[in-house]
Amino acid sequence: MTATATTTATAATTATAATAATANTATSPVTEIPALAPERAFAFFAERLGCQADPADVWYAMRDGVQDFTLLDVRAEGAHRKTHLPGAISLPIAEITPERVAELPPGLLVVYCWGPACNGSTKGAMKLAALGREVKEMIGGLEYWIREGWPTEGRRPVDPRTATPADLGLVC
């Protein structure tokens, strides 16, 4: 190998090593912001779970006969009449008043709306908490309940195999 070839090969090897070193120090969008310390992450996730319920957990509690909460549908009354979760009480957001809340059964309230693109359940849960009630928001709402294939009640119970957006009562 000539001196020029050796110099070129050495330069190429050095460039490759520099590129590899740069690749090893680069961060992804995932790690660009460091993860929280485990204690802080635990507190964050515990707080979220203290305010949210998963549709699966709601269904399993109902199915297994251990439902220790009241379901509230905060969509418009017409949407509730069309279809709702089994046993859910209709209480549209605009009707969440101290008088109406006093009529609800004691204990935890689990609030839902039509789905994740609707913040009606968040607004309803906030109003209920402001009135002194224990409350959780069911994430995913009626939409994800139906996607999971669980039963509904109302004038037009929904078959998840054939449901259309209109069947979901897409009204907050």
C-alpha cells in the first residue's frame, strides 16, 4: 500500500469512527427529554389512575358483580336514550347542578362521554369534583366501550360488528 493509500484508508477509518461516535451520542425524540425519576413517575401515574378508569376495568367490575360505582353519561339526553352503558344514569353537563348531584347515589361516580375526541366527560368530572363528589373519568368513552364489544342499552343497542359513527351517539 502506498503512503497516499494508507493516508486515505486511515482518514476513511477515522471518519467512520467519528460518525459512529456521533450516532452513539445522538438522542432520539424519546430520550431527548429525560425520563422522570422512578418515584416521580410513580406519583404521576398514580395520580392519573386516581382520576381515570379504563373501560375494561368498568366492564369487568360490572360483569363480575363487584360494581362499586355509579356510571354517569354526560352526553345529551337524546344520545343517552339512543344507546348507553348498562345501568348508566343520564346527567348532561349543563344539568350538573348541586340539586341534581344531591339526587345521585353516594360513592364513586364514573363519568363518560362519546369518545376520546370529546372532553365532555372531563368537564363533567371537573364539575362533579367541584361539587364535592368522588369521580373518575372513563377514558375512551362509549366509542371504546363499543369497540371492545361490550353490551349497551337504550332504544338502539349497538352491535359493535356493524356500528357506524351515527350509532355511537356522537353528541356531547
